[in-house]
Amino acid sequence: VQDLECQLLSQKGAVQSSPVCYAKRLAELEHRRAQAPKDVKVLYELGAEYAAGAKYADAIRVVRELAAIESGDNSHRLRLANLYAWNGQIDAAKRQP
């Protein structure tokens, strides 16, 4: 039953509303990341999940990796600026090009 609940929440983009489902989703993404550390899709999803759960320091760490891999994609810098701001790091947010 719990797996079904997690699947339904995932389809709605609301996994973080259930602590158990959110932990499972993060564990799944971290496992996928360990298998393919430079997979931009996995890093993007992992950063988004951390941010959705207000785990901004973790999201910053992941998005910085993503920005290093895709250095020409300015959207990652914008995400970093937002994450820094949400994490209360205004000076770091302002330093993003």
C-alpha cells in the first residue's frame, strides 16, 4: 500500500509531503547518482527533490556539480542563485553570474 501511495504522490509531484516516500525517493536518486555520477537528468531530479524538501544545502551541492558538468547552461547558475537565497546566503546568491 505504501509503495502505491508513493507512486501516486510522485505522479502528483508531491512526494515530499510524505516523509517516508520522500526518503525513499531521495534514496532512489542517490543510488542512481552513485551508479552514474555525471548523469545530468539524475542530478537535475536530485537537486529538485532536495530543494522541494527545503534541503537547500544539499540541493546547492548537487546543482553545483550539475553546473560544472554543463558549464554552458546558464539555467544552472540561476537555480544556484535561487537556492543560495532560499538558504539565506544572499551574498553567494549575488555572486552567481
